[in-house]
Amino acid sequence: MKVRVRCFAAAREIVGSGELVVDLPEGSTLTQLFDQVQGQFPRLQGLAGSLLFSVNREYAPSDKRLSADDEVALIPPVSGGADV
């Protein structure tokens, strides 16, 4: 099954693109998806403990099972702003 993966902030910088299409076995979880993407982009390991996932624009736990044509977002922690 094919899943669209959107990458934001540091994940986007590591992957070099805002979007990937990943082919996974039926019934794969977010963890399995991340493992596969991380295999292609090993620097993502540095974000592993702090990434949030969303599936079809709703936050989801890493054990969520995916379906064909799902849209997954890899959302790293956000920093920045100004001290006032």
C-alpha cells in the first residue's frame, strides 16, 4: 500500500523534501513506517524520541495501523520565538 508522508521543520531538512510516498505492507503501523523512512534517512534517528505523528490530520500513537492512501505527518518539536 502507498502512504503519503509529509515532513515538517527538521524532518523536512533531513529528508530534503516536504513530501514522500512510501510503499508499505498492508497493516503496517506508524512505527514500521518510521523505521522504513529512517532506513533511507538515518539522521531522522536524532528526532525519534521527540517526533509526533498525525494520520489524516489527527494526532496518532505510534502503534496506529495505517491504510492505503493515508496521509502521515512527521512533526518534530518546534522551537524559536523571542524573549520579551
